[in-house]
Amino acid sequence: MSVLLKKEHPLAGQFAVLFTAILWSSSGLFVKLLEWHPVVIASTRSYIAVFFLLIIRFIYPPPSGTKNAPIPLWIGALAHASSMICFVIANRITTAANAIMLQYSAPIWGAFLAWWLIKERPRWEHWGALVLIFGGMLLFFRGSFGSGAILGDLLAVVSGISFGLYSVLLRKIKDSNPGDLMLLGHAVCAFFGIPFIILHPPSLGLFSVSIILYMGIIQIGLATVLFVYGMKRVRAIQAMLIATIEPILNPLWVFIIIGERPSLTALIGGAIIIATVLASSTIGWRRENL
């Protein structure tokens, strides 16, 4: 263990983002299984995540003297909360594939936002990957786009733009304490949901409580810790590309448990995205380590 602590694996950051995406991918399934108001789901999940992250912060306090610039911190927190709330609502009023794939227009928005905000110019493999990912996305939801409610589709796009902005700002403050941004984002999301919890009180049972505890502690809380760790070690665009595996797994879990079957074009699009993420990550790693 001491050896691992002294010498970090060169792919540690990429694996952290990968595991984050796997945990995130279960969100769509459990949002559909939990019969609560979508804003109540997002808010309650964030309440639990806030407590989990505060415990982690107490056990592993940030270095003394680290401070975040207030403007990027608050803008990033609002973007984070917006992304979570819009995605949960979209996932309830349109198909899982539509919601997750439209949200994952985020790498496209993130590429331009990173170039503008943190002067992180994308490399050639990132631009090529973005083009291929966009093509894969079009194939993935070609058969189902427009079949869900238009409001859900639009909210999923807003969620993607917000997530792209949030990820870039998280990268921007990586040398201070990016965990503060994620913690504040969940606090904003939790606070926003208070009126909805009052108006639409959730029904509490063993099944629903188990789901919301998993979502708050594991699917969001643990994923947040992994994502902060990964974003300190990989480029913003590369992190977004690796995390694109989430929209492949998300509809898969929904298909296995609920039976929502993806189309052949969706499967082809998913294969393109996975291959593109792996190729881009490998090229980036070889450049940094060979």
C-alpha cells in the first residue's frame, strides 16, 4: 500500500473518471424505478450526498490555505445543480436513451468552453473524437429522437450544456479545492428542491429508501470523490470523452431491468463512441508517457 501511495499509477486519473461514469450510468434506471417527483429525487439525493461529502471532507480535509475564486465556484455550482435537476426531469418525461445522449452533447460544449475559459486547446485526437462521438450520438438516438416529450429533450440538451460548463470550471479550480464546487452544487440542488418536497412529499418504504440512499451515497457521493480525483489528473476534454461511456451503460441497465430496448442504430452508435473513447485515451496516454 505504501508503494502505491508513493508512486501513483499513470492511468489513475483516467480510471477514476471511468469508474465515475459507471456509477453515474445507474442514475437513469433508478430515477425511473423511484416513483417520486423528479425534482424531489434530485434534491433528496443531493441532501444525502452533501452529508456524505462532508464526512469525506472531515476525514480528508483540504490543504490549509486553499481557497477557490468565488465567481468560478458559484457559476460552476449553479451549472452542476442545473445539470442534475434537468437530467432527472428529462429522464422521467422522455426516453432514457434520449435523456442521456442529449445530455452527452456535453463534450461538444466542453471543448469550446475549455478553449475559451481555461485556454486548454484541444489536440487533434480530441477534435477527431468529438466528430466521431457526435456521429455516434446521432445514430444512438436516431430511432427514438422526438418520440419522447419535446420538453424532456430540450431539458436534456440544457443538462448537457450545464455539465460541459461545470466540468470546465471544475478543471479551472483544480489546483485549489474542486471538491468545494461539487459540494456547493449539491447544496444548491438540495435547497432548490425544498418547495417540491413540501408540495410532493415522497412515499417512504424499504425499496424507495434503499434506492435514494444508494443514489446519494454511492451513485453521487462516491462518484463525486472519484471525479474530483480524476479531474485533477486528466485534461478537461479527455475526461469528458472517457465519461461518454455513461450513455452506453445507462440505456443498457434500463433495458436489462425494465426492458426498454435500444435500436440497431443505437447499438452501432454506442460501438462508435466506445471505440472513439478508447482510442483517444490511448493516444493521449502514449503522448504523455512514451
